[in-house]
Amino acid sequence: MFISIAISLLSTLLLAQVALAQGPFVHPGGLHTQADLDRMAAQVAAGAPPWVDSWNVLVANPHASLGWRPRPVATVIRGGTGENYSLLYNDTAAAYACALRWYISGDIAYADKAVEIMNAWSYTLTTITGTSDKFLASGIYGYQFANAAEIMRLYDGWAPEDFAQFQNMMLTVFYPMNHDFLVNHNGACISHYWCNWDASNMASMISIGVLCDREDIFSEAVDYYENGPGNGSIWNAVYSLYPDNLGQWQESGRDQAHSMLGLGLLATVCEVAWNQGIDLYGYADNRLLAGAEYIAKYNLGYDVPYTPYDNCDHVNQTTISAGGRGNIRPIWEQIYNHYVNRMGLVAPYTQAYAELVRPEGGGGNYGSNSGGYDHLGYGTLTFTRPPPEPSCRPDLSVIHIATRPSDLPVPLDLPGSMSDASLELRHDGEIPSALPCPRSRDGERHPEIRLVLGRREPGWHHTDDRVWFAVDHDRLPKDRWIAPKP
């Protein structure tokens, strides 16, 4: 049973996120921030596993070679007669691989190679066409190109006029198709297209929004994740919830490869949003994680519950599909490292799948057809982060009920402002949302803290050997007061 307690929580992190979301974009701030890139470079320079293991996969991939030659065309065709879209997905993979290789190694020859590839396309490409599959091309290769360019904007050797030309290509070729698909769905009924179709165009849209400093485009993608009518909305992508934090994926009755494709693409949307101060990962009570746990558990060989799925075309999928079960895609490190190592949550099946796939490669390491290029990859290199410090999770057994101001210790002077937040306590003593670990006057962290319910200004307090968090009784509904465990 959960008891929600509204508290005023000192959180400079939350305040920073709000500021970022409302102010100018952070650059680089697509899938990777400056801090992310610096972490990769430092860990590779130190020869530290598992970063260096994924780095070795990257440098062995021919897409990360100085011998790579771009092959741009004016018209890309995916689906139907004259298909040539492999030219685009190979070059987007090469641009991204060379961008990473430049920043991590410091060798500007790879920066020049990445710029060569992107300039070749930005001055050539005018149209993406074909069957309805053209919208997959606009989504998948749009987000990939935008994220390669977001890294390369750091390179002062990319001429401003060339960078502007690349932005123009993203805004005039890719974005209009992303927008059109999410609004019109190629004239089909709203649930006709699978999650991955929406998700790919959302990933492109949010990445282009950052690259081109277009808040309207960025916000369009965020809003679709939260409120969209199609299957890219997290409410529709995770079709049904079950105990043990399992969420049935919208394509689970279709096959497992496409389920992972959609999951990886929505995770891309979440990471870009996170780097701009918006937490879509945690939206709807970490609903994306429930989907990841469901997909991972089934693909690891376990049974999972299944609710029959139907759509506006009466697809009627009555059982989960074993097609592609055990599929390997480089999407798991990102999801695992966010929820477990960044947020301190538990995700056993996602963690197991990340360990199975590790070290992740990129485009070209998972087959030569388009499915092997759906994800930028190299997540072991780009997303691995050290485990978090022990979080401060108050236990009900140490809650102290204070009713007089004299019961409270001296306030602890911490930087930042007070921000309203919500914290849920479980009767079994677990707290799903960890509080930040403060430091007392001696500079030491105190992972065991106490919640204090009293009439003092809410916030962190301390004595010589304990850290406290005060919550004002007046801010709590009477029926939500709690008592300590005996």
C-alpha cells in the first residue's frame, strides 16, 4: 500500500532540469552531452572495460575508417522499384562512427571524414520517396544523421555555412516527413502503423529540434510521447501492465525484432529529452522500463503474460509471437544504464539482456540489411556509467515524529531553492524514489537518514552525526500522517 506525502524537496537537479527545458538548448545535447563524450574519452584512454571493449568494436568497423567514401544521391528510395536507401543508412552509420572516433581519439582526420560525409549529403539530397516505407527512412536515418551532426558541431573545422546547409537539409527533407507521418499516418486509421513507425519519426523530430534549436519541433515530439494518439505514445506502446513491473509491448504479438526496434527508438526520444532537462524515461511511472523488462524477460526465455491485441484494422493477435525471439540489437546498454546506474532502480531482465549483448557494436555489426543499421549502437562505449553512490532511502523504522520546533535540529545550510515534489512511502519500509544524500558539517555522506514530521520549515537538517529531512505537518492531509514502525 502506498501513502503519498507531498513535501518540499531541496533539489537543485530538478531546478536545473526545469531551467534547461525552458531556456536555450544544451549543445551537444542529442544522445550525448559534453560530459558523456568526455567520459568516453577518459575511459578509453585509461583502457577501462567495458568502454574500451566497445571502442575496439568501433575502430574495427569499416564505417569508422578514413577510407570510407560517401555516396550521396538526390533521391533516396525505400520501398518499391529502384530502392537505394542502403546508400543513406551506410553513410549515416559512417558519419556517427567517425564522429565518435574523432572526439574520443582526438584525431581530426576522423572529424574531417565525418564532415565530408555530411556535407556530401546536405548539398545533394532533396527527396526521400518510395512506398510507405519512405517514412521509416525519414525517421531512422533522420535521427541518426542529426545525432552525428550534434557531435560534430563541436568541431571548428566544420564551416558555419556547411553546418547551416546540413541543418537546412534536416528541416526541409526529413522534418516535414516526420511531421506529416505523425499527423496523417499516410492516410491510415490511427493504430494501423506499428509503434516503431511513430517512434522513428519522433526520434528524428526531437533530434532535429535540438540540432536546429527549434523548440517547437522538440516539443512536438515530447508531446507525442506523452499524449499522441498513435502507437508511438508511451500509453499505447506499452499496451498492458502486469505485476513485477512488466509492460506488454504493442508489437509483442507481431515479432520480437520489431518490439526491440520500437523500444530502442523510444529510448532515443527519452535520452535526447533527458539531456535537455525533460524526464520522459520516468514519465507515467517509468512505463518505458516496464516495456523493456517485458521484452527482455520473454527474449531471455521466460514466460510472460499476454493480453490479446487488436487494432483499427482488426489484426487480432491472440498470443505473443516467438518470431525473432532472442534477437540481438544494440539498445540495451542505454536503457540499463539510465534506469539502474543513473537512477538507482532495479531492472533485472534489462540488466541481463545488456550483459548478453555487451559489448555493443554499431551499424554493420549486426548484418548487412537495413535491420542491422536501425540503431546507432556502441552503447557500451557511449552509455556505460559507473554505478551510483548508495542512495538515501529513509526507512519507516527510523522515522521520528516531531511535533514541537524544539524537537528539530539546526537547519543545514545547502545551496539551491525549495521545490515541490512528491515522495511515496511503502508500509514495508521501501521508498521507490530515493532522496539525494546530503553531507553534514563533517563533509561525510550519511546514507541512513530520518524523516522528521514537524512544524519547522521543510528541508534538510542535521545534528553532529545524523542528517534529517523535515516535513511540515501543516502540509499533510490528516489522513496521510504516518507513524513509525514499532
